[in-house]
Amino acid sequence: MTNAPTSERPAASVIVERRPIDGQPGFAGWVTMNRPDDMNPMDWGTIKALRAAFDDLGADQDVRVIFVTGSGRAFCAGGDMKRYVELQRDAVEFPRFLADCHDLFIAVAKYPKPVVALVNGVSVAGGTELIMFCDFAIAADTARIGDAHLNFGMMGGGGVLAMLPLVVGPARARELILTGRLLDAEEARDWGLVSRVVPAADLEAVADRLAEQLAAKSPLAVKNAKGVLNSVFWSGADIETRMDVEREVDLRYCLTSEDAQEGLAAFGEKRAPRFTGR
């Protein structure tokens, strides 16, 4: 059987790109959820495609940052409700689906480079879970973000009930989950779900500038800093234990890495550093 013409092939649910970074070495990885007519639902196939994309970009030493966004007017409208009709009746497959969701979100926090959500539009349920597990998020001023599981007789299972109280505080988490309302972009920033809000037309340009900033850093130092930040956050340890973790990683980096010495040399010689990630 011959392959169908390109125009007749189904569109990929996730598009993966490596884009050059202006004036810096390496690439920015772009992962775009690509079912715009359905508001980019996070069905099982998309979960697996996202995991494969992130794993690929996360392992590529030339990729300095990973952006995840949506096509069309939505970032991600959450689970695919049409497919849930059958999936949620399957006592074998539904637990496997949720396990894959959890594995994806936890993996995002452990990749050795920043993963940044570019929230281009509506984000609910699984989309909001993805935002919270990214290192941080930048929202277009047209974005609307919430949970909304309860609006459709569902309840969160991918991590929102566990993670949202840590991100916005327990009272606000309960309000957002129990009412099912969506925050506008400014509210989402004020509540701590996103770090900043930019005009929708500028979202990609802002990401490009951010990639330039991140690519100028030592990839090894970035990896270590992200690792400490996330590991102590997830651990729930007391402040003394957290400081011990930070000290141990910092000592290892400063005493053994070429990048630490290069940074000091560049500062003393008043030049741009040339980091190698070693």
C-alpha cells in the first residue's frame, strides 16, 4: 500500500521543533499541541506524544530550553471528554492512562533544562496540571486558566488536587476547584499560576528573548539549580535539610566543573563566558 498524499495524512497531535537561538549556541525546543479545532485536548495519544517529545528534547545537549504551547485559541482544554466515555468504564486501561499522566508531569520537573509553558489561550484541567509542573509559565493576556473538572461531573486525577494548593495556597485552590471558574491572565499571575502576562501578539517574541537569556547561562549550572529547586520543593523537608542539599550540589559544581571556573575567568577578563556544560 502506498502512503497517502501529505494533504490527506492526519495532523500530528504534537509538533516538535528545534529553533536556533539568536546570538547564542544551541536551540530552543518547541512542543506545540496541535488539535486546534478541539482546543488541544490531552487524550492518551497526546500524553504519549508529549512524553516522547520532552524525552527527546530533554536528552539533546544542544537544546537549552523547552517551550510548550498550543495551536489555535487554546493552550489545552484538558482531557478528551468524548474518549472518556469509554475509557472511564475500563478498570484496566483508565488506571494505566492516569499513570502515564502522572509520569509525564513528574518527568517535566526532572528534565535537566527549563521547561516553560507559553499559555496562549484557554487552559483547564490537564492543561493547567501541565502548567503547574513546568518550571514556570508566561501567559498571553487572552489566556483563561482553571480546573473545571467539577463542572462536568469529573474530579481531578492528574495532579491538580495535590499540586494546586502548593502553588496558589489551600484556600484559593479550594475556591478554584470547587467553583470551577476560570481565572483571567492577570488573576492567574496574581495567584502565582503564571509568572508574567504579555500581549498575545508578543508571546512568541518574549519566548525568543527568554531563550537568548537562558542559552547564555552554563547548562550545567542551570541543570543543577533546577534540580535543587525542584527536589527541595517536592521533598517537603525542613529548611536546614534544604540548605544541606543546596550546599552539597554547589560545592560539587564549584569545585569540579569547568563552567564555574570559566565564569570567574570571564568576569575577571571582562568578556562573555564560553560555557561548555562541563
